[in-house]
Amino acid sequence: MMKKSILLLLLVFSSVAINAQDLKWYTDVKEASALSIKTKKPMMLFFTGSDWCGWCMRLQKEVFLQPAFTAWAKENVILVELDYPRSKPLTPEIKKQNAEIGQMFAVRGYPTVWLVNPSNTNGQIAFERLGSTGYVAGGPDKWIEGANGILKK
């Protein structure tokens, strides 16, 4: 009985610790693509102006930083942040990558979120576009409902 109680306590504490961890947002698209292909989870590309875009900050606060989104994201997608800051420095490699991908997806405003399935043919990454969204009023549940609609197509 004692062993079962200790085991149960360990399980409870480890699951609380796992849920408390922040989500992993990749900035390297190649790394995220490899993981996406391996896990068969689509990628969620978040195009943002992290240090100047008010709607981006609002989307982060109202949706991406909420426990419901954290649980959904861990289960359903590989998260990628493609940032276009005005004053926050980015490495030249990340800046170039983000510019190329922003152009590829014809991003005209922020925030823009694309759900995609990557494929890798001879080192060339291609993306199957599932659909896109952006800021959605109504908190994480409303946003997740829209994202699930895209994923189910």
C-alpha cells in the first residue's frame, strides 16, 4: 500500500511539473521541420512583431500563455516563432530565414499563424499549407476551435 501511495504521489508531482513547463517555441525552421516530420505533428508558424505589434502581444497574452493552449499545443503541433522585431536583435541566419519564410507565405500583417505539414526532399523543405488564422477574440477555447477546424480539413 505504501509503495502504491508513493508511486501515485510521484506521478501526480511529475505531471504537475510537466504541465508547469513552458512550451518550446522553435526559431530554427529546419530543426522544427525535422521534429514535425518525426512526430507527424503539423507545425504552427507564428509570424509576429514581438516588440511592437499590439495584436501579437494580445494573442500571446490571451491565448498562447493560457493553460488550455499549452495543453492543446503539446498534443497537436510543433510551435515555431518567426519574429520580425524592430529593436530586439536577431542573428543574421534567423533574420534571413524569417524574411524568406515570410515571403514564401506572403505575410502582409501580424499576427499571422499558418498551420503546415513540412516535407523534406533531398534537404529541401517544402510546406503543405493546411490553413491560416491570426488574432481571434474569445480566448484560448475560441482560438483552438478555429485551429482544430483547420487541422481537420
